[in-house]
Amino acid sequence: MRILVLGRAATLALLCACPPSIRAEGQSATTAAPSLDKPKSLTAEDLVRLTDIGPAYPEPGQSVFSVAPGGKKIAFQVRRADPASNRYDVAVLVVDVDGGSQPMTIDPGGEFIPQIVQGIGGATVSTGYAAAIPIVWSNDGRRIYYLKKLDGIVQVWRGSLDGRASERLTSEARDVKDFVVSSDGKRVVYSTSAPDLIKERLRREESLRGYRYDERFIPLFTSGPDAFPTDTISIRSVDLETGAADRASADDVASLLAKGTVSNSPEATPAQGRVASARSEAKPGRTEPAEIIVSGPGRQATLCADTRCSGAMLMWWVGSGRRLRYIRREGWGRDETAIYEWQPGRTPPKRLYVTTDLLVGCQPIEDNLLCAREQSRAPRHLVLLDPAGGVVRVVYDPNPDFSRLALGGVERLRWRNDFGIETFGDLVYPTGYERGRAYPLIVVQYTSRGFLRGGVGDEFPIQAFANRGYAVLSIQRPDGRNLVPLSMTTAEYERELISGFKDRRSVLSSIEFAVRLLVNRGIVDPDRVGITGLSDGSSTVQFAAVNSKTFKAASVSGCCWEPFQDAFIGPGAAKAFHEIGWPRLVDYDEEFWSHISLIHNARRMSMPLLMQQSDDEFRAAIASYTAMKQAGQPVSLFVFPGEHHVKWQPSHRLAAYERNLRWFDYWLKGVGSAEEWGLDN
């Protein structure tokens, strides 16, 4: 079951585009010369201990790094998990864009700060992902301001490039949520939570009489209305010269609130009085811009409705404001990222770059583009791109030794599923692959852009599987928007996808087609195919358990969709589900549930299932687990304390990785003991 909404996310078209790399239009991709040193075998712990830069999935308005005034330096946060201590080593670094010096550590400490979102039913919950940490430069480029968590509290801190120790600027009793530096550089304006005394009193009085069960309850998470806090937001400012904190002025409040305002349509910073913006289509499920319009004082607006101008995600001016550059996704299933240039009113858009790599948080620096880049076999690192010259230079790589580990080769696959929808994915070969030998296969979902680490939620260690003798198929979820192109409203769009489980059948079709392809190529043993998934991927696994015979073992994090789910997700979320097509508990629909319910199908299932659940979601899986257990099915459930939709604790991440390896070793290779899985009871 998807507890949080994290985004939505038959003929063979083209088999290989490997290895992915950024290339200028008209240039061929190149690969580095292979190392002569014998690579070290990669383990699950090697993946857990990688150093990460910024949030995994930055939201609009969030940055992976911050560029100093003048564009010569950048600042960012890195974190490295330590499973032994079950903590993260966190630091704020500054590096020169030209790469001419070693990284400078501005702040060597701090704790993991989790991402907090509005989740199911409107509750405030942690996703388990790392939060995006705002980093702001001073006007003179000598200091940086950032959020840091120490002793369990998040505050605003200041670090200096002159080697002085970092210093805490705020002293709030509760976490600082966000901040800005005033335009004159004299104050930090920040938001924090404050108790609403009236709401707290009313909640306390109600607790003495017993809480009324209503929309405030989400039994899946809590035993009371605690998922909906009574706090209010307070905006304050601190004087950087005196250190005095007080209520923020109206202008300062406006500046902080303006920071959180992100336009749905990308815009380029005005140049020579001209403004470029991208206009979106008003269609359910389709939020990407369809065209670019340039306007300016005394000039007629210039429109680019060329298909090559659709989907612009980032725009910036070059050539003293004469030419506009932008990034868009295109290609088969939109698996490529391209950089275009357009001279409004003079020339049609021209593609400068195209890549299958993932570019994250890009920011223009003069005519270049500074990005966080991920490649299928390379974790996130910072690069400077010159689209015109075709030059890509690494600015900072936090994991320079990763390429020395034994890595399975990667092949990009492209195909259409039974619904005619373009799909892509990546085949990761077992290390030491031998042509003509059929290997066990693990399917990992449900995005295949960037570094192939562990799928969405990072629980299924792709390269560790490859080092264990598995082929791995990393699947990009097919776009459900192509299934219902005529929907007029979002609710209608969602209902169409759920009707007959159309969307779920499309996803399963994409996976099964790719598996058959690899079996026909002699790479995969059809009797040893496993499937994994978290969130939306877990839903696909559950649907496959009932509707497919392709898979011989499965592992999920987050489960399950069942007829009585209204009872544990709470009235508010249940109402939202009903509006998009899920049946009410009182209107039990046997035909509907026969296609997905594990309880309904417990006796006829034939796929061993491992569940590794967080303690704030495992209740959704108990009934499904119990029914399978009572039916004599091989099922095993593990619950991780202090976890959320995504597991964040280093020890838990490593445990989930290693248990997945052992689970598939047992079912697909016959290695291990049944006792670990409770199968001898």
C-alpha cells in the first residue's frame, strides 16, 4: 500500500545505450579506460556507507547546493551512514567551481534531519528521506548560513570561510523549519513551531473525557489525534550583530513566505527586460509546460509552440540575454534529458546536449550549467557542463573510490508494454557475466533514472545482487497518463486508472514483457525470477502475487491493499480513496478485491513473500500476513522500530539490504535455512 503520496512517478525498440554519458549533439558517447587493478567485491555495506549530497528527490524550490555571489564557490551538505553506530556523519562543505583546491569543511557535525510532509489524510509525518537543507551565502561571499540539528533540535547556524568555528544563531525550544537572510544582510528571518495554548487546552480537556473518533484519527500511525499537531507557526528574526531575537517585521515575514512560493511554470531570470516563462497544459496528470513565451517592454510576445519547447524544466538566458537555454525530458519514455537553445523570433530551438544520466538541481553559471549528476554506475557527484563546447568536468566527487569496486555492466532496454506504452529500464549484469549462462533475476522498482542503488526507498541493493550472481532488472514505471488521455478532472483520471486495475495491469505488463525478453535472450532462468518494491512498487508486487505466475519470490516494504483498509487509514484518508474509486468497507465488492487482496487469494498464491515494514505502517500488513500464514503460505514479516515510509536508520538500512540478499538466496538459489524465516513452525 502507498501510505504517502511521493509522486506517480509490444515490440522492442532499442536494446542498448550503454554506458550512459552526457554528450554534445552530434558527438558520440565515450567511456573511460578500464582499470587494470582487480576490483574488490561490492557488499551491501559498501552501498549503505556511500556519501550522499543533498536530498534524494528535491522538490521545486529546493536546492542540492548553493552558489556563492560571483559564481566561484558552492556550498552543500554531505552525509555518510555508519551502520555500526547507527548514525550519520554530516558536514557542510565549500568547494571551488574550478576545482582548483581541496574542499573546505565549514561545519564538521550535526545530525540527520528528516523530511516532514503532509501525508495520508493530511497528517504531518516523516517520509524517512533526508530533508533539503537550505544554505544561504552572505552578500560578500565570506559566510554561509544553514540549518543544523544538534542534541535533537534544528537551529540556524553560521559558518565562515576564514577558518573560524561555526556558531549557532538561534536558540529556539523547537525546530527551526526554514529561514532567509534579509536583503541588507543584517538579520536572519526564520520560522519555528509554537504551542497554540487554546488548542492544547482543548485537546487536554478532551483527553480526560475520551477522544471522539473522527477525521483526526489515523490508526495506522497513532492511537489518538496526535498525527495532527496543535502547534502554530511563529516567524521571528535574529539581529546578526547583537544576537537579539524578536518577532519579525511585516516585511521580513513577507520575505520568508515569498521563499516558499514556487511557480508551477518555470521562468528564466529577466535579461534585457525580457521575461521567459513556460506555460502548462491544464489537463489531469499533465503538469509539464507545453510551450514557452517570451515577453518584454515595448515588444510583442514571442511564442514557441514547437514540440521541442514543451516540457521545459529549467530556463536561463545566455549571450547577454539574446538566447534562451532550457532543459527538457524527451526520447523513448522520456528517458533522456536534453539541453536546448532558442533565439526567440529568429531561429527554431536547437538541441545542444542529450543524456540518459540524471541531472539534479542544475543552476546556470554564466554560459555553463552546474549540476548534481548521477549515472547508472556512479553515485551523485557535482559537474560543470559546457553545452556549447561539449565539455563536462567533475567539480566534486564524494565517492572517488566507488568505481574501483566490482560493478555489473548496465544495458539500457526500451520496449512497449501490452497497452502500447513506451517503457524503459536497465539490465544490470552479474559481475563476471558469462554469455550463454542463464542467471536468476531480481526486478527492482520503480524508477531507473540516475544511480542504480536500491530502487525507490533504497532497500534492494542492486550492485550487491549483481556481485552475488544475480541479473537485476531496474524498471522505470510506465506513465499512467497515456492510459487515460481524455480525462477531464483529476478525480476522473484517478478513477480511470483504478477501474479494472488498468494502471496496475500496465505496470505489470511492462515488467513481464522485459522478463520474457531477457529469458528469450538466454540471460535469465525463467524458474528463478524475483520481484521487489516499496510504496507504489509494493502495490505492483501485491498485484503480481495474485495475477502472475512469473515470479518465484518477492520482497516488499509497505503492504497491503485489503477490503477493510478504511478502518486503519482513518475516515479522512478513506474518503479520499473512495473519491478515486476504491470501494467502501460497507459496500464489499468481491469482484474488485479478488484481483488484489492477499486475504481473498491466500490459499491459491504460490509466491513466497518477505515483508520488511516500519513500525508506523506495519499494521496495514498484519491481516494479509496472518491470512497467508494460516493458508500455509511462505511469508515472513519483520518490523523496524522508529522508522517511517522509507527506512532512515543506517543499521536498519543495512539489515534490510542483507535480509533481502539472504531471502532471494534461499528461494532462488536454495542457500540458507528455513529457520530464519519462521517456515519450520
